[in-house]
Amino acid sequence: MPLHPQVEAVTARIIARSKGSRGRYLDLIARERDKGLNRTALSCSNLAHGFAASEGDKATIRAGKAFNIGIVTAYNDMLSAHQPYGRYPEQMKIHAREVGATAQVAGGVPAMCDGVTQGQSSMELSLFSRDTIALSTAVALSHAMFEGVAMLGICDKIVPGLLIGGLRFGHLPTILVPGGPMPSGLPNKEKQRIRQLHVEGKVGKEELLEAESQSYHSPGTCTFYGTANSNQMMMELMGLHMPGAAFVNPGTKLRQELTRAAVHRVAAIGWEGADYRPLGHCIDEKAIVNAVVGLLATGGSTNHAIHLPAIARAAGIQLDWEDMDRLSAVVPMIANVYPSGQGDVNHFHAAGGMAYTIAQLLDAGLVHADILTVAGTSLADYAREPALDGDRLVWNPAPAETRDDSILRPVATPFRPDGGMRLVQGNLGRGTFKTSAVDPSRWTIEAPARVFADQADVNAAFKAGELDRDVVVVVRFQGPRANGMPELHKLTPPLGVLQDRGHRVALVTDGRMSGASGKVPAAIHMSPEALADGRGATGPLARVRDGDIIKLCANTGRIDVLVDEAEFAAREPALPPEDADGTGRELFALFRQSSDTAERGASPFLAAAGL
């Protein structure tokens, strides 16, 4: 199938815009391969330090003839998605020896769980944990001991951080190794129902805790289709996993064989062989477009409206929200996974999963087949399902038909004709509206504003009955410069209750909402943020007052405050709250002061590095 003209046009637009920066990036990684640090350039003292503790592989690494894989791991045993990684390194070292290679843990990166920190002060560290992970990845790989990289990471900021850091070493072949989702627990809709009942005071804390414990109950990734599982989907669309690795449960023989295959493969695509596949070449403009298309086709997390531009910039590629909006207009949503639908990622996987999704997108000409993947000759190799034939790992063709059309459908009969992620813009700036989880009857909301600077104050006003009406809740000073741009997921239950009572309700914020954000219309990531820069400038959200009429419309792509232009411009902007300390937040002051806009990835160092 020929490439869809809009996909082709957006790709061409990105390539043209990125010509200079992409060229500089490719020059960098070419220099790093030919003249940069590597094991052969290390002194005897350097090298001795590098293999001193490698008991089983010391002689091999010392001889310098075997391919050495650097493992960058996000393991901790508090985070359910990453707990399975605990024993991966020792297993991966065995897998490497099977093909004459070696492996070492190059370093660890932090793995923060937004599920634990939602609504807490520590959530203000969350977004910048991505950039901390990127820096940690760079530190790990700076030792120059490695010819290839295996990255162990899954969740929200972890995969983007690993990629941003890894792309600065883009001359190295790199494969991401997932751990898989936990088995399905309490259905997500039931969990949401209990949460709303608790907000209304109809169930107690013990019943709420029991429901949450039945939802998040074992090792593995949380099963709703939030940012973590959207990460895994994108790695398949970009060809950075072994095919079909994303959603195989932990602790299974198939999961182990996929990890073994990943280790064998990274050893096969190094620069001394005939099949060199460096990360910086695998992640190109076409791969980035494929990731966006996959995000739209599956109703993925709005957090990637921030993460994808940041990942792209690390590879010299300039992606903006208009690119994503143009693609959303032509990419149909063919997956219906919670929070959009009833099923979770295990149900999605059983219905045909990534193999069926990629096959459909290829057949419709909505993704680039001709990308350089880590595993095969084209993206078509990812339209296959992994399976075991006895003890042998094999890949079977994607199912010709969906196994459950309530979760996964063909492009010809989608759940929605578009990708469900719109750019909205107007006199309040630019933001993202995830329409895929919102009933179309609520795509246009016009109501008086109620303005807050803290999500806790929204909950207090809800409990006091002050929001029991048509209202646009404005939560400002939540951007990266103001407080690190925490997710405001705690707002979903009370706003959902107000909507269920029949009110016309919307949220407008320069903060983030999770990939688990649901049915309430929201303009998020508003840019410029209320605290626009460190020199006294403010964004328009800082001039909004209680009672102002705000109109948000996904149909027209507009967001406006309906106030006379001259009056609005003359208003004294609100002052931001004072910087908070405690929970380590003061350590991230420099990150906040240096952060770029949400549309450019909200990174504190990409712009400073000239990227």
C-alpha cells in the first residue's frame, strides 16, 4: 500500500525542518564511532579498572576480542514493572556467552513510580526524573567499555530518559528489553467506580485500598494503557524491541526466550560486522512518525506529546504538536484499551496486539515500512507474534482478523475515524486535548472559570460544594518552570463526579495529566505556561480570573478566554506560589529554571546543549 499522503507530507515537513540539526547529529555519531572513546583506546590502567570485578568474563574482556554489552538497568523492587529485572543481568551474561560475547551492568538509573507519587509533593520530581535518567545513562555509557547496549526500562519517564541518554551514544547498537505486564486484576472500570465512590464519601479507605490492591497485585507493568504501556507500543513501532516483546507477561518461558534473543541480536549488529545498526540511525524521522502514528492509532498517553519531541531532539529531529495534530486527523483509532475502553493491555495482546496493529497500519499505508529496525529487514518483521515451538522461539504471522473487535479493529472499521489527540490553540496558548476518551457531546465546553494554583485546593473546593455547577477548572503554575509539571491525576475522580451529576465540566492546565486520564475534557500542557520564563514574563493563564468565560472546543481546535483583548492584556498577572522545599524539590531548582516549553519536550538541558 502506498504511504498515506498526509503521513508522507508530515514526514517531509519534519525532515525539512530538521535538516541542519539532524545533519549535525549524524556527524557527531560518525565521529564518535571513528574517533571517540572505545575500549581499544583505553590505557592498561583504564581497562584493568573496567574488568576488575568481571569474574566469569575477565579473561575474555581482557583479551579485547569479544563484543561487550553494556546493560543499563532501571531495576528496583518497589516498582512492580521493574522488579522482574532483578535477575536479568546474571541471565543476560549467560545469554551473551552463548554467542561469544560478554555483558556488564554499565550502570543503574532511577525508576520513579508515578502511581506511588500521584498527588504527593514528590510528584514535582517526576518529569525531571526523565532527564536525570538521561544523564545517568550518559554516565553509565561514558566508560567506553561497550560495543552495544541493552536497556532495561519500561515505565513513564524511564524509556524516554534511556533513549535521550542513549542517543548521545547513538553510534552504539541498542535494544530495549521489556519485562511485560502483570496479569489482569480488578477491571479498571470497577477500580474507577470505587475511586469515585470514595471521593463522594460512600466507601471507606479500607475498601478503596482493597480495590487498588486487586488492581496492582503482582510484579509486572500496570495493565491500563497509560504512559508505560504506550512506551512499549512505541518501541515496537520504532523497531527497538525484539518483535512482539512488549506485552508478554513476566516469569514465562516466552518472556525469557525474548530476552535471550535480544542479547544475541545486539551482539550481531555491532560495527565490526556486516549488519551494523546503530541507535542513532534506527531512530530517524520515519521512526519518530511511526511512533506518533502508533500513539494515535492505539489511544496512547498524552504524556508523549512531551516525551516524543524530547526524544526526537536528542536525535537532531524537530517534532512539534502541529505534526501530531495533522497525523491525528488521518490516523484512525483501532484499539480501545482502558481508559478508552473496558479491556486492558493483556486483553489487547490476546486480541492480536502489536502484530495485528502493525499489520493493519502497514496495509493502510499509515506507517513507514522502510525503517532500520534492530531485528529484521523492515517494520513488516514486527507484524508477527512470538511463540514457542517446543523450546524454540519462533514468530508467526499476525492474525488476519482481530480476535476481539471490542478491543481491536481493522483500519476499515475503527473505533474512531481519527487519532483522538488534538492541538487546541487560541488566546490562552497551545495545548493538548485527548478526545479519544471523551464523549463527543463534551468536546465543546463553555463555562465560567474557577482558578487554582494547587490541585489540593481543587479537591477542597469540590468537597465544600463550590464546584457543583458548570465550570472550567483552571489549575495554573503547574508547568515545568513553576513546579516541575506534576501529573494532576488526582483531579480525575472529583471532576468525573461533577460531570456525572450533569454539569458541563472541563480542565485547563499548564500541568500534565496521566496516560490514565479519562472522560473529562481537558486542555493540558498549556504553553506558554503561567510562569513563562525566569525574567518576569508570564503566560496568558496568569491573567485568567474567577468567572471569566472560557470556551474549549476540540472540533475547531480552539481554546479562548472570552474577555476583551485590551482588558485582558492590561490585567496584572497573578503571582506564582513560592518555591516549595522538602522531598528533594530544592535540588531540582536549576532544572526548573532552565526548562524548555512543553511542546519542545520540557527538558532543562536539550536547549542548553544546542539540540
